[in-house]
Amino acid sequence: MELKGKLYGTTLEGGSCGDYGWCGTVFVLDPRERAEKVLLSFCTQHGCADGAFPFAGLTTANGTLFGTTVGSGLAACRYVSSGCGTVFSLDPDTEVETVLYAFCRVHHCADGANPTDSVISVLGALYATTYEGGDGDCTCGTIFSVNPDTHTETVVYAFCQKTDCADGALPSANLIKDKGVLYGTTPFGGRTGCPQTGGCGTVFSLDPATGAETVLYEFCSRKNCADGWGPQSGLVATKKYLYGTTLNGGAYGYGVVFAVRQ
């Protein structure tokens, strides 16, 4: 992402990490001078309380950088030994990082675990998904919000509330917002009659005010999955349509570019 003429991003590995040696960084690049600087090396705190392994890019609001890490934050996590992930902020001028929320603070990670996408800002709150966690037996991921001022996290929606995960499962791609509504994809869940165990994925919408989720499309709804299956990337919104890609399916079995009406 660009801020004041400079480019900011993350690396999944690298940096100076006491516990693992490859926990990731936040960096800045001046494109005019082609000079790169590491602003933050993750896992410099005991137990990687500051997070580890930033899988997604960054978002900016009011001059502050916001992001997620897929690992660490708390020493104990039911899913992976490297921790359940964090939401963090970083002041690009002072290079001071603040952990806004560390996941799996609730029994069975009902608050979510392991975010793999970027946060987006909606009316002052930060929204994103977690790949795992959530309430119920499935723990198939969540859509959550974090208040950057109070550090309060709220699960807006927990996936797999419907039979056979008809509402989707295990979201991993960035959310987008359009006209006050959030849109996203899940690579699993939805239609059960597909070559992928656990469903072929969905396109969904979510009303952040009410938490109501609606499945706009279930993949592999056509013969031989001609419509594709397994979307793992985010969406692009136009006036009437949402555009995206699938990893599999289509005429040749290697994915499709699709459009879904909003």
C-alpha cells in the first residue's frame, strides 16, 4: 500500500526473530531512491506476544498502519504451536507497534483464530476474517471487527451455522466493502455435491450492522463444475457485479474468472 509517496508491505518470513528466526517484517520502500527499511521485525517480544508471520498486506487509516499476523500473540493455541494470530497497528513515523487483539482468548477459540487476510476500515472499526475458530463444533472461521481505540473484538459472524456448511467455511481472502455491505469468498462450504470434500466454496455478503450473512453463489452448481470451485482470492466490485477467480473447475479444470450479481 502507498502512504505519502512511500510503499509499505509485509514479508511472511525474515526479520530478526528470537524464538524462530524467520517471523516476518513490516517494511517501507521509497520508490524514488529504491531504498528499503524494516520498520518492524515480529516476535521480538517473549512468546511472540507481538505476533508472527504476517500473511496479508496492510491497511492505513488516519496515518496509522493496520495489519494481521496469522501466528502467535498468545503462547497457547488449540490450532498451531506458533499461536493463533493478532491484529496490530504500527505508527510509521515512530515505528511503534501495538497489538490491538490476540486471538483465542475465548474457550475453544470462539473469538476466531489465524487471520490470513487484511483488515478493512468501516466506520472506524477494523473488519477481517479468521480462517479458523468461531463457536460451534466446526470452528470454521469468523468475520470479526476490532475497535482500534478500545481493542475490543467482536465476532460478527461465525461460519458453518447451517447444515453442511451451506453458509460457507474457512474464509481466507480479503473482504471488500461496497455501499455499506461487506463481500467475500470462502474456498469451502456451500454446495456439497462437488469433487472437494466439505463443499466447493461460496460468494457471500454480510451486513455489518446486523451480522446477517447471505450466500450469493455456491460453486459447482453446474455440471462438471463448469462454473469453477474453490475461490481463494478476494473480489472486485463494480456497479452491478462482483468479479473473482476460482482455483479449480471450469472447462479445463484450472479455474475460472467469474461474475456474480450483487
